[in-house]
Amino acid sequence: MKTFTNPLYELHEFNEILYNLKQKNTPIQITGCIDSQKSHLMNGLSKDYRWKLIITHDDLKAKEIYEDYQLFDKNVYLYPAKDIIFYSADIHGNAIINDRLKILRRLIEKKPTTIITTIDSGMDKILPIEILEESVIKINEMSHVNLEELARQLVKMGYERLGQVERPGEFAIRGGILDVYSSTENNPFRIELWGDEVDSIRYFDINNQRSIEKTEEINIFPAAEYLLDTDTIKEGLLKIKKEKDQQVKILRDEMKTEEAYRLKSTIEEFENSLENYSGLIGINSYIDYFYDETVSLFEYFKNDDSIVFVDELTRVIEKGEAVATEFRESMIN
């Protein structure tokens, strides 16, 4: 790609920006750059960084930048934002999670990655990347596997146990055979055991069950952004129940019986969903009860190997404030 970047070095302004980046004289404001030039400039400025994050104000603009940036970088991805108000009712929820997890996998694996996203993608809470990294299950042909223990780990990681895998995020156990359809893989894989020893690991076709290729090792990445085991769920529900009882009593003492009933019904509906679907439904709004530490996507890019670009800062700020206001009013209601 030197054909594209070499002409930039002939520009005094470009070299001045590079100098300020190396000296960490940031943030740097760049003006006078038309849309068709932005991806070219950002790619040239970020060639020495492993991870690049480009933040803009809406989905349409993010897609435009993504299409332009593909000319300069094959490792570019769109990171979709969740609707922080209506996400639990979003029929596209699983697809959004799968797309996000594939990108997070690249960050965990330390692969060069350019992420293009919108400001609201960083306004929901996710786990620190270190927690996700520690949860990855590594299995190779020398591994010894306890299937029931592995099944418990997979459930904690957001996988659903079924009789046969059909979609990403599912796993199945039949005798000494484990099938897993990872959210970050294009095809499911099958682990065949001899006792507790791994005999073979193969990818297979979901339609005809035939093997596609053999592999010596496999890494199983989470199928959900939040990792919930039985103890974590139990402790979180106790905190929620305690606060619910307190708030319902306050509302009833103030003769706000309708509000008390609505609060009680909402929390009980969430508790039932959590118990029936292993925490996959509606957990976003209650995440602080289950984790003491959460972060924003943007906090993944605080190291020296990262560079962050904000496209049209004023519009990004306006969009962020609008989303925050909408969310605040929703919570008040």
C-alpha cells in the first residue's frame, strides 16, 4: 500500500501531524479534509499502530467510511452499536453480538485491526478485555477433556446446550463427541474423544454433517459479551431483589401503587428471563449488579499500540448527548 501512502509524505502538513503523534502532542485537530480524502489520510497516519478506531456520528456515515477504507486496509470491520433502550426486544440482537464478538476476538488475538463505529457503540457497558481473554478455552490433540465440566464452562460463556447444533452460540454432546458452533467461526467444529483424551478436531458442514477440514487445535471464544455462572447470577439477583423490595416499599408508602406494581413486574420478568435463558436476555440494563467493573469499547484503545480518530467531532458530541438524553428520559419513565 506504499503506492497510496508515499505521496502523503510530500505534504508538510502530513509530516507535521506525524511528528505531533510521535511526540504525543494530542489530541490533534485536522480541518480542510473532504470526505473522499479522510480514509486515505487516516490510513497513512495510522500505519505504525496495530489497532485503529474510527468513531463517527451515525450508521450511514460509518458504512461510507468502511467502504472507502477497504481500499487501503483488508482488516477493517464495522462494529455495530446496540440500541441501549430497546436492545432486549431487538430481533437483530444475536447478529449484532456475533459481529461484535468476531471483532473482539481479533483484539484478544492481538491481530492488526481497524474498527469503524459510531459514538453510541461506546455508550453501553462491556467487560474488560482481560476477562474475555481469560475465558477463552484452548483445546488441542494433546488435551484431556472433562465433558461435563466443559459444558458448564460453555454455558457460562453464553452457549446454549441442544441436541444438535444449528446456529452460532450452540453446542451438543453425544457420547464422546462434542459439537460447538462458535460465534466467531464460519463453521461448527467437532471434538471426538477417546475416554477423556482428544482423538480428533474437525470442522464440519452444518447441512450434511460432513467433515470440512481437520485441525490440531481450537480456541473457543465466548458466545456472549457477559459471562455469567450460577454463583454470579445468584449474587446479582440477591442485590436486585433487595433493592427492588426497598423501592417498592418506598413507592407504596407514597401511595404510588401503580408505579410499585410496574417496578415489581418489570424486575420479576427480568428474573424469570435470567433463570430461563442463562442471562442472555435483558442483562444490559442490570449489568452493574453482576459485575463490579465494566468498561466502554473505547477503553480498549488506551494503549500506545492504538490510535483513535473522531470524524466530525461536533456532530459526534451532538449524537452522544441526544442518545444520553433519550436513555435518561427512558429510565425516568
